[in-house]
Amino acid sequence: KLVRNTLLRAVTSVPAGKLNITIIDPEGLGKQFSWLMALADVDPAMVNHRVWTQSLHIAEQLANTARHVEDVIQQSLRNRYANVLEYNQNAGPMAIPHRIIVWSNFPFGLDDNSWQSLCSIMSSGGRCGVGLILQVSDTYVWPSFADRSKLNEFGLRLKLRPEIIEAAEGITARSETRITVDHPELSMVPLEPELPPSEDRLELIMERHLTAASEVGKRIVPYDSIALTRPEQQTAS
């Protein structure tokens, strides 16, 4: 529910067509993300064409994203812009879309190549508009090549723990999930996320977003933005 809310917030906060989402779900095969895959009906690139489930394909997608981060730093940000947000404010139609990678039941499906790309993305992706959501599972053994402490170094970690609420007189004890931030100064502060919208409400939200996305035309770049100046024309002649 927390992941769904985060994705829904991103989808509805970023202008239509300016967000690309990559779903990695080797175990569930994308069942919990079926509501999101409707975006592929408008533009398959908005959800990176499909849910990725095979280790070889996952490594390829992460390598592509790591290269994207390198390209943004070297070709767009350079030493002029602190991050993509600053760059996009001046880029106009050349604005760089934001990206989000969601990995369900991580580290299931992780191999050495994926881990190397993932570390690169965690280190520099935020500056380049690339977000990462890892739904970490405690049931899978971490591979020897992956250093789990990297997640704490680069990201915000939330812990979900079931708690038994003591029963009052005449009331049966119940179990609730407690969410805390894994940080020394915040560990005792409970986190209460919003409840997700109902399925009907979610369908309505996505219908409106799909309509907006379908109305986004091809990116039009004014010729003046790439044309050579007169002195440059003379130099090139």
C-alpha cells in the first residue's frame, strides 16, 4: 500500500508524459502493479514496455538506467546545474523526464551486474531525476557480492513490523503493522501513511491521467534553440 501510494503520488504530481517507471517483479510477475501498466496503452515507454522478471533482462534495464545517469551528468548537468530540476527549468521542450525504478521482493532476481548498476544509480541517480524504491524482503538470503549497508548509505529505510495491540476489557487483541524510519533520531517516531484510494477511485484517477497522457503530442523543439548563430555559420563555412 505504501509503494502504491508513492507511485500514485508521483504519477499525479509530474506532468503527463514526464515520468517513466520501471517495474521489477521476478516473483509476483507484476500482479500488484497491473493498475499501473495501463499506461502502456498510451505510451509503452512510460512503464518501460513491461514488467521485468528475468535476471538477465533486469541487469540490462539497470545498465541502461546507469548509462542514462552518466549521460545526464556529462551532457546536461555538467558544472552548470545542481540537478535535473534546475536543468528542466531552463530546458523547455528538452526537459529530461523523471524516472522511478520499483523492485518488489528485493534482492530476489539480483545478480552481480545488477548490483553494480544499482550502486551507481543509488549514488548519483537522485541528482539526475532517477528515484529508486526497493521493497526489501527478509525471507531471501542476500548474495555475497551485495553489501546491504549501501541501502542505508544512500537511501531512507522504512521498517514494517507487526505489533499486537493489547486487548481492553471486552475487546479482542488485534495485530497492526507499525512503520518506523530506520534512523537513530527517528526510530521512535511512528509513521502513519495515508490510506490508498479505493479501487474505483484509483481507476478514475488513472483514467484521467491516461487522457492527459494521450493528449501529449510529440516533443516540438524550436529550430532557434539549435540553430547556429551567424558567427558560427561563418566559422563553419
